[in-house]
Amino acid sequence: MARPSEDRRNRILDPVDRVTEVIFGLLMAMTFVGTLSVATAGREDVRLMLIAAFGCNLAWGLADAVMYVLRIWTERTRNRNLIAFLQKDAGAEEGRGLIADVLPPRIAKVANTEVLELLRQRLLGDSGEPDRARLGGMDFLGALGVFLLVVLATFPVVIPFLLTSNAALAVRASNLVALLLLFVAGWMLARHSGGNPWATGIALAIVGTALMLGIIALGG
């Protein structure tokens, strides 16, 4: 779910990381609310649902945090090995091809031979001996952030069940809160990417609801 990057401009998690982790936590919590029968649910059913929702997001938050760290380490190891190969084994043409492979597709498409050769020369001239892949404090803070975002996303969805004993009212309020949060998440992603906030917010709310129904239907 997380997308680690070497350059976070002094931020532990970038906006896309933060928003997508919240969306993931919301969807997980919504699936448990969606399995609750408003016609027959009693206080014990609600209590078990709340425990299951928190337990699921705790587990997935932990798993996602571990995957976040693993992806960072893998990315840094790959970058180190790429630079080492460019320095010792790769010829000019092969080196340009390897650099093109690691560039974003749209940038690689417009990067001509001169641009790729300039990048290759800069890597050879400035890199020195490649650093070993290491994990630092900011990486583990990022993993903690991933964990907390997934877990904290549970609260808005389950709070209505803590405020009223009317299961039907709590389910409707929970669904409304989740839809609003999905809309806000879509709005924030659109603002970050330069898209249409209203269209993206509405689309994400619709897609999120469809995903939740699909997860429930598949036994999630």
C-alpha cells in the first residue's frame, strides 16, 4: 500500500502515502460495519464488530508498516547495485538503457540519448563508492506513521457505535462519515496531483463503496 521514496523533502510520509493509508484503514473498518445486520444486531454483536475492526486494522497496520520498511530497503539496495554496475561492468549503451528503465515511463519516453548519457556521466562522476543500503530513524518513523494512519482511520467509522445504542442509526452515521472521509481523501489527492477535486472526491467515494461491497461479498 505505501510508496517509499528516497527524497521526501524532509517529510516522513508524502501526501499520497498519508492519504492512501487512511483510505486503506477506512475500507478495512467499513467492511466490518457492512457485515452488521441492523435488524438483528444487539450490543454484543456491536461489541464483537468493534473488536474485530480494531484487531484487523492493528494487524494490517503492522503488516503494512513492515512492508513499508522492506520496500525502502529493497529500493535502496537496487539503487546501490545499479550504481555499482554502472561503475564497474556496464558499457555506455547498456548503462543508458538501465537508467532509462528506472526513470518514470513518461520521462524515459522523452529522454533522448544525450540526456541519458548526461545522467550516466553524472552518476559515474558524483556517486563515488556506492553506500550500503541502510535503514535510519526517519524510515522507522515512516513505518510508525503508516501503522498509526491505518489504525486511527478506524475511529471515525466506529465512533457512532460508541455514541448510540441504536444500531441502525449508528450504521447509517458510520457509512455517512466513511463516505465523507473518502470524498475528502479524493479531494486531497486531486489537489496534490492538480486534478479536479470534486470529480475525484465523488469518484473515490463511489469506488470505495464498491470496493467495500466487493470485499464483503468475497468474505473479507
